[in-house]
Amino acid sequence: MAIEIEKKFLLADERWRAEVTESAPMRQGYLNREQRCSVRVRTSGKQAWLNIKSATIGAQRQEFEYEIPLEDADCMLDTLSHQPLIEKVRHYVPYQGHLWEIDEFAGDNAGLIVAEIELSHPDEHFARPDWLGQEVTMDVRYYNTSLSRHPYRNWEDGKEGLA
């Protein structure tokens, strides 16, 4: 069984941009949004994946991911996925032995920027960059599946991501 251990954070400022080593536009949609798990299709460049993730709140969740043909993914996103799709650019920032993934959202979630770090175990120590803000791992509003249901542009309060 595959386990994902991931923590999510808002950003304190824009200093992270100077440390980006790579960026990739992404488009993703959900084929279901059930209480037990989500089934997601994601494309990035010329690659695509089908992802099944347990609907557990917190840093540790079951996750299964499989590469699929890009044409199939595009068809699923355009015809089977719940709308709106999640559109974002993922920026990669290495920092003291870890790779931060910073998602800068577009479309219905424009204005939201979230940093994520994947860990090998729940208690793994990691250095916090100065540009890192408040942890939001336990706040389900920041989960992509939630953003597809309740886009950031519709939030009435709590907009804390960088605009």
C-alpha cells in the first residue's frame, strides 16, 4: 500500500520565486469526490496520471498513482470530470535536502498559492524556509478536491494565500 505524507503551508512572501528551479503547468479534475476517496486525473506537459487518494484529513493518506495516455486524460478532463477543473503552475524549490512544490493556482482558484512538502515519515524533521507561512495541512479548504467544489474565488473569508 502506498502512503503519502505531505504537509501544506501558505507563503509569507514572494522570496521563494528566486529559488524556483523548474515550473510546470498542470490541469486536473475529479472523476468522483466521495467520502472514502477521490479519483483524480492530472496532466502536466505531455504526461498524465490517474490518482486515487484516501479522503483522510491530515498529513498521512493512502495514495495510488498510475501514468495513463495523455489523450485519455484530456478526454476524461473534458467530458467526465467535475467542474471547475483545477488549473495551476507547480513550481519546484529545493531547500536543505527537501523539494518544495509550490502550487500557484489559476482560473477559479486564482490568487491562492500553497507550498507542499512530501516527507518519508510523519515525524521527519525539515528546515522551514523564511518564506514559509502558516501550516494548513489540517484545513480541508486547501485540499485540491475541496478547491474543485468550493473554489478560492468564492471564499467569503479566510483568504490567506498570496494574491
